[in-house]
Amino acid sequence: VRSKLHLRSASIQVPIGLEDDFTGLVDLVQLKAYYFHGSNGEKVVVEEVPADMEALVAEKRRELIENVAPLDDKLAEAFNLKKPISPTDLKVCG
């Protein structure tokens, strides 16, 4: 999307595992991991971000904020000043 259409884009979720090893996803706004259990994934379990994914999640969340910040002055200021950005801050902007 970025290179072909020259549009700003960023992930809002990161998968936990791929293909046959897919077990859930991390929500980059809420910073929570969602695991899907049951034969059809009907039981959703919410947990903290897995320790082995913290670096990737931090990088992808920074990308998300970088792409959304220009749309909201408060968010842009917080990002530029390296202040913590809450899920509520991101939701208000979106």
C-alpha cells in the first residue's frame, strides 16, 4: 500500500503465530493479546503482550502512532515530546 499507492498505512494488530501456528493477535491500540480457543476460536482469552513479542509490538505501535499523529495536534505533541500515549488518546484521534 505504501509503495504502490503512496498512502500512509500502519498495522493495528500483529498476529501471534502464522498459518497453522496462529494462536491469536496483539491489539496495538489496547496493548493486549487476544488468544482464540475452541474448535472455531469462539472462546477469546485476553492477556498481556507475550514477552517475546514486546520489541516487535513496540516498533509496530510506534509506526501506528507516527502515521496517526499528524492527524491530531495533541497526539503529535505527545509523540514529539516522547510522552506516553494511552489507548484512549489513539481512539479519540481515530
